Amino acid sequence: MVVYQLDVASLGHVARAASKPTIRIRVARTIVLLGCVSCLTDISSEMVASVLPIYLLLTLQFSPLQFGIVDGLYQSVSAIARLASGLVADRWSRHKPVAVAGYAMSALCKLGMLVLPGNPATFGAMVAIDRTGKGVRTAPRDAMISLSARPSELATGFGVHRAFDTAGVVVGPLLAFLVLRSITDGFSVIFALSLAFALLGLAVLGLLVSDPPREAAGATPSLRTMLSACVDARLRVVLTTGALLNATVMGDAFLYVMLQRQSQTVIENLPLFYVITSIGFLALAVPVGRLADRYGRVRVYLAGHAAVAVVYAVVLTTPLHMAGITACLLLYGAYYAATDGVLAAIVGGVVPRDVLGSSLGAVGTATSLARLCGSIALGALWTWKGPQAALGAALAATMLVVGVLGKNLLHLDTHSAGA
């Protein structure tokens, strides 16, 4: 297995102390290249995602309930595709072709946004194709990461990948912000740049990334074997708790709109909130991954949800200006660093490696559908009782799930945490 040494300090993840040697991490070549692919693709996707609230709320005058439905669909339309693609990748024992198909779908939708008529129906269809492509690629891509990392360094491997990934999440909204500030009604320019980055990421994946070899030759897992792995007792508790926690977490766009109203900044500045959150994620993805491998992935995962509960509590109880909002957004980035790749690493630590795609797809499907239900419910509560009631409900539900169900996950740390 080809490995690279990453200078973590030079990436901005760990501050370099003058009297201490540079921290280096050995990372498989496949993980680094997949990180580059995700970086380019997320520049493409997040350019569009970061202007979505502006387009829907300002241009189309959606109500909070309508926006909650669209936001939930944007997050969750890929749910069934995740499970299906994971099953197909495991069945073929080849993950790269399935991932390529997913990335190609997302690139195709960017072309559609650029050349097709700009009406809500067309835009909604293109967003659905983009999110379906994300669903198709996610499980096989994460399986490739798991197969390329050492078992004791799964969270670190995912942390490195998510750091590259999040660099794209920083750059995409920043580019969108600059375009909107410079060009009146610059959506066509955003779509054209988005297409270019999507095609570049697809080229890197197709030309440079290789499928990780299977550890040993053996029988191809049957559909029954893969589905049985998806309902294994240890995976079931991960799936259930992860889904419930995703249902309780307020969608990014909802939180950002609340913060934008508190700060009374112009709505065109909304993409910057994505950038600040992503900077927090980028800075912490690798060190939090290493922390999870050393001290327990479940502990770090639950701590991430405690962090988002703190954000909700502060927003509910404290008048915020830009400095306070920035601190909340950075802590929100820490929540993502402690949950996104870490959940995938927890799954990778408890299931057989020949059914990784199926298992990751099952968890992805459950959490995505739960996010859809949560977004709709919180959107309805916002419409009925106002934003403070919706955020208060999200806070209470998050604390309840962590407190009641979180302890059921802790026994998995004896299996997943590296020595």
C-alpha cells in the first residue's frame, strides 16, 4: 500500500511548536487522491448549496415550512441511492466504478443548471440529480477509504479525507460570495464555475485513483449476506442512534438564517457562514480523528453532539454580534469534525470488510431519511411557533438522545478505538 506523509502543521490542523518536531501522519495514496477529488467536487457543489437559501427565500419567497421541505430533500434525496450503491459495490467487489458514476451524475446536473431554463422545477430536478449522485458515490468512496487505512487508524484516515473535503467546502461558498458581490444576478457564472470544478474532480478520480485490492480472495458476498450485515446487532445500535441524532439536529441553512437575522447582516453574506463553519471543520478534522482513534470514536462522536447542543443553547439565550456568531460557527465546525468521518469510522470498526459498502450505505440511508424528517418537523414548528421554538426543540431532543441512547454505543469503543 502506497502511503504519503502529511505535514499536519502545514495544513493548518495543528499549530507547530518551535521546540517540538513536526507531526507527521502516514496516509495511503488512495485516501489523499480521494480527498483531492472530494475537494474539487465540494467546491462545485457548495458553490450552489451556499446560494440555495438566497434563491429560495429571497427570489422565490418560500415559507419556512416550504424551505424546510426543500432543505430536507436536498440533504436526504440521496438516501436510497446510498444503500443501493453500497450493495452494488460490495457485490461487484469494485468500488471505484460505482463512485465514478455518482460523481458523473453530479457533474451532469451542473451542466443542466447552466443550459436549461432557470425555473424552480428545473432547478429542483437538477438538485435532485446532484444529491442522488452524492448518494451513489458516498458509500463506495468511504469503503475505499476504510479499505485503504489501517484498522487502528480509521478515524485518522477519514479525518484526512474530510480535511481535503472541507477545504472545498471553504472555497466553494467563498467563490459564490465573491461572484454575487461582483456580478449582479451572477447565478450563471456560479453554475459555469461549478461545472468546471466537477469535471476536474471526475478526471482525477477516473485517471489517478485505483480500487483498493481485497485483502483475500473469497466468495463474493450474497445479497442476503450483505443485508444481514446491515441489521447486525452492533451496527443496528449505531444506525439507530445516528439516525435519531440526525433527526434532532437543525439543518445548516435554518441555523444560518437565524444567525443572519440576529446579526442583521445583508443576506448576500450568508455564504460566509458556510465558510466560517468549514474553517472550524478543516482545522479540527485530522486532530479530532486522531483523538477518536486513540481515546474512543464513540466518545468523540457523542462529544460532537454535545458541542452542537452548546451552540443551540448560546443562540437561544445570548444576544450575538459578529464575534459571538463567529465563535458559534467555529464550534459548529467542531461538531462536524467530531461526527462526520467519525461515524463512518465507527461503522468500519464493527463490520466485516467485505460488506463495508453495504453497511455504510445502510447507515447513510438511515441518517439521511432521519435528517429529512427532522427538517420537515422543525420547519413546521418554525412556521407554527417561530424560530426560537424550533431551536429549543432541537436542543432538547439532541440532549435527550445523547443522554438516553448514547450510553448504548459506548461498549463499541472497546472494539473500535486503536491502542
